[in-house]
Amino acid sequence: MFKKCLLGLATLVSFFAFVSTVNAAEPHYTITTDATYAPFTFQDKNSNYVGIEQDTMKAIAKRENFTYTMRPMSYNSAAQLVSNGQADGIIAGMSITPERKEVYDFSTPYYKTGVAWIVRKNSKIKSLNDLKGQTVALKTGTAASEYGKSLQAEYGFKVKYFNDTDTMYNDVVVGNSAATFEDMPVIQYAIKNGMALKVMNVNKPGNAGSYGFAVEKGKNKILLASFNHGFAAIKKDGTYDKIVAKYLGASQATFSGTKKDNSSIWGIMTSNRAALLKGLWQTLELTVIAIILASVWGVLLGVLGVSEYRWVRAISTTIIYIFRGLPLMVLAFFIYIGLPGVTGVKIPAFTAGIITLILNEGAYTGAFVRGGFEAVNRGQMEAARSLGLPYGSAMRRVIMPQGLRIMVPSFINQFIITLKDTSILSAIGLLELTQTGTLIVARNSQGFRVWAIIAVIYLIVITLLTWLSNWVEKKLK
Amino acid sequence: MMSEIQKKVKVHVEKVNKSYGENHVLRDISLDIAENEVVVMIGPSGSGKSTFLRMLNQLETPDNGTIVVDGFDISEKATDINKVRENIGMVFQNFNLFNNYTVLENIMLAPVELGKLDKVAAEKKARELLKTVDLVDKADVSVNSLSGGQKQRIAIARALAMEPDVMLFDEPTSALDPEMVGDVLEVMKNLAESGMTMIIVTHEMGFAKQVADRVVFFEAGKIQESGVPEQVFNAPKNERLQEFLSKVMHA
């Protein structure tokens, strides 16, 4: 039976791998981006990715006859996927720096920028000197954060890192952090749209530089040439200026909906209904597939863990030790970003997410399954063996049925943990419920309301899952 | 003496030792048990009698020495212990009935699983065995609903379902309420009368007197004295046996 399950698992994994490698005849690229970066890239009220970068990319692709899949994720993941060859290009407000030129080849700059330093609207801070001993919020891996970090020693502030723009802004708005550093156009757009912050150096941006589209160094030369060629063309014919004017000239309401849409929980829910349902569906899909496969894998590990043979037990123990010891996010990054860099095989985010959950949740399941088998009274085994039953039959007929019954509450617990753990996979860009929340907040800045909605959705699903599990438990008894 | 030697030897134990760390539980034990013989092993707790019994079907393995059951040398690694165990029934102090099965299923499991009988034949046999232990009406109940005495009688029936030619009993009545003991001993007595080779560890001296062909006294990992019940109980030679008997008989 377990052989069959393993076979099924292998088929499933290879199926995901196969789907991802199917290519159209036209050049097709995978482009990564950070979708919490208005006005350059963000999600509009219809869940479309829009912004200066998105419109520019679209215009260029049309002219240069290529197609692409846009993959929104955290800035760091977006950058790493390109540097290790998992994605072809990145357009995510990436400043052109000498260090980055070691790793990436950049296009001609598409936007001139500089770093702003920003405080809360009614803050008493007047100069960088006032930041001494205070906390400054920075976004990991950005040029703005590097600029901020370079001032740390001089002005003596503490640094706190964030993974996305909006959480970072809000940390300053609510006063947890005293200041932040951000690219000038980005913060200007956010302030224009009601973020309660102010820029302290409008006329003197730090580290003035430019954004560029980037590919892995030495790779994707055709894509880079197409971008440059296309960009020159849309710059010349005025298309690009129109795009910039469209975003910097308009208020956020144009893209994220009216005040009414965003000022109540009900308004947010109705205006984001499609996005929320899609995110919920993705979460459920991840949860159900992971629960099934992780349980199969975990039971297998548990069975191996009580094998007659010491070396088989050792294999099980080692696997459980490794994957129980790894934080889920580390494992996800390792599988999604780390492994393909070595093996050269691209893994779709969904597959990577599922594999991550199987390995992590499966290890926990394996541990309690083994524990459950071991918890069955030793006399049961002795009695079965005394009748002449071989170890395997005694396990299968006597120990396992009793052990599994002991484990039912542990399984239910693990199912709920699995559901919650899917949220960690937002880090590799899976558009599940949590990532959906991140994107909505990036657009409408309604952190409290949006996260309240997301939290309630999780609670409802978990309640349903618990009811279902309890019903199954009763049936088993 | 002549008649005993002519009988077939069922269990042959020679110079068996067993230690748990510093604790030398069995010291150079040698013992032969003949077919149809009923041997009762007595002695204070910790004397090694239970360990000795559990060695006869390899629930414990000896450190050295030879154990031959039914002609199979089970101290030999190459011996298929599962095959040997099929012919040795074991009854435990704590019954160890399979909690996940009904009474009938407990009795049927081994013959069906090991291909001795098909399901129909196994069920027929199980019901017959329930008759011999006087528990026909309990066939379909969960084992957890039984009293201790009933559980032990089912455990005996379960062992008999494999048609063993040796039965081992490890303190079969020690976990029972006093009023349950009689029923279990009755079943064992009938079994002894039917000619089963039985090796019994027990504290029931009355039963030993009545049923045993031979009584073996264990103390400090050694067989201190053995003989027919009349001799062991009425004219003990060993000092420690005298001491032991004076304690248990007057308790």
C-alpha cells in the first residue's frame, strides 16, 4: 500500500514539474517582481498587476513580440530567483549598483531615483541627528535600506528589517519605528495617497541613482536586448511618459477603489471578493494536498521508525530529525531558491510549497505516528509474536490499528497546523490567503481591516476543519 | 524412572544463563520436560522462573546454553522462531488480549493470518473453543467488556486455536480477583487431563499439588529442588524451599 502511495507521490511531483516546463513557440519569459511597490508595481482593485513597471513591461513585450509570466513575491525572493536562474528577469524597482552588476546584467535605466528619509507626519524629528537611539525601519535587500544602513554608524540609530513596503510604512505610522528610508517616487506616491508620513529630504535625495530591469549575469542576452530596444522605442514615441504621468499624476483611488470601498470591512470584502476567494482557494488547495501527502509520508516514516531492523529505524529517525529541525521558511527557500541553483531544474512555487509542507509536516506526523505505535502496550506485541505471527503481521494486525486510534487527536492537530503553515509559503510568492492580504494592504493601506478579515477567514476554515476532523474521529470510534 | 525416560522429550534445556547487567537471573539451568507432562514452577518473585518460561518461546534470549523445543534448537539463530512459536501456546499474567478485536476475532486471528485455517473453519474452531472455556455467549463482544477471569479463559482459547503441543502459563491467575481464579484453574485442569504438555509458573500451591506431575522450585536463578508434588510439598529437602513453603502455606 505504501509503495502505491509513494508511486502516486512521485507521479504528482513529476506532473507539476512537467506542467512547468511546457513552453510556447514564441519566446516566453518568467519575470519576477515585488507587487507591494506602488507606483511601480502593485495590484489594482481587480487584482491585476499594474504600475509604471508593469505597463512598461507590457508595452515592451508587445513591441518586441515576446510573452511573459509575471511572478509577484517578496523583493528578496524575486531578486534571488533571477540570480540563480529560476526566473529570467526582474523588474522590481531595482537600483543599479556596482555590487549588483557583479551578479546581474542591467538594462538602460528606466527611472531616475534617489533615497528619501521619512518620518511620521506629526513627528518631532527634525534632522538625522535626532534619530540617535531610535529605531529605523528598513526593507531587506533594497538600495534604500543599504543607504540607511550606511548612515547608521554616523547617526547611532537601531535598525529593524521588514520584508514588504507596507508593513514597514505602517511601523513608522504607528510609531514603533521613528523613521524609514525609501525610494523617493515610491514614498511620494504613498504620501499623496494618504500615508501619514513626510519626506525630510525632498530636494536632497541620498544616493541618487536609477532603476533598471535585470537578468542573471551573462544570461538571457536576447531578453535584455529586447528590453533595451523596446524601451528606447516607447521612450521616443512618448508611450513611456504617458505611463509615468498616468501613475504619478493620478490619485491612488484610480487604482485601488473609492473611499467607500476601503473604509469599512464590508467595503473591503466586497471590493476584494475575487482576490480573497482566489487566495482562500489556493490556501485550501495547498492544505488539502499537503494534509493527504504529508500524512502518507508521515505514516510511512512512522512505520519505518518501528521497523524490526535498526538501520531502517535509523533512516526514519534521521529524516524526522532533519525536517523537524528546519524552520518551514528555511526549507521553502532552500527547495525553491537554493536547490534549483545547484541542480538547474526549475521547481514551480506551488510544487515547492507542497514539497516543503510534505517534508515538514510529514516529519512531525512521522514522530507522533512512531510514538503512537510505541505507546501500544508491549504485551500486545508479545502475545501476537507468541502465536507465531511474524513481526510484520503483528505490527499490521495488532499494533498499528491500536496505535492509529491513539493518534487521531494528533492528526487533527497536525491538520490545523498544516493549514496555518501554508501562510508561511507566501514568502516564496504563493498567492495564498496571507499573500493576498499583503497585496491588498499594499494597495489600500487598510492594515487593520484587511488583516482582521484574513484572520477571521482562517478561523472559519480552521473551525470547519476541526468539526470535520471530530466527526471523522467519532466515526472511527 | 524407566517409564519417564521412554517418554518423548518435549523441552530440553541445558546450561542456560541469563544476566541483565549485573543481575545474574538464571544460572546454569538444565531441565527436561517430557510429552504430556505438567510441570509447575514455584519460587519467590525475582527467582528467575518467569524469565525461564519466557525463554522457552524466545520472548527472552539466553546469554548461552541450549534450548530445544519440539526438536527445534531455538538457541540457534537459523531456526525460524515463528514456526516454533506456532506450536507453543503462551498465556500471560495480564492476558494481553488484542484490544482492537472482538473475542471471536482474537481467537481466529492467528490461524487465519498464518494460513492454518480459512475464515469459516477458524470461526467454527473458535466457537468450539469458547464452549470448552464456557464463554460461548461472549463471542461477539469487545474484549474490554470482559472480567479478568473471562479474559484469561479467552486468552487460553486463543492460544489453543493454534493447536500447540506445549502450553506455557506465566502466572495466569495473579492478576485476577480471588473469585475468578477457580474458573481459570478449572480450564487449566481440564487441559492437563486432556494430555497437554504444560509448563506453569504460579503461586497457586493447591493447584500445583493437585495437577502437577512435577514441581520445580526456583530460587536465586537456580533450580533448588524438583520432584513430584508429594515430595516437594510434604518432604522438602532444600532449606530455602522449606522456608518458602512455610511462608506461602501459612500466609
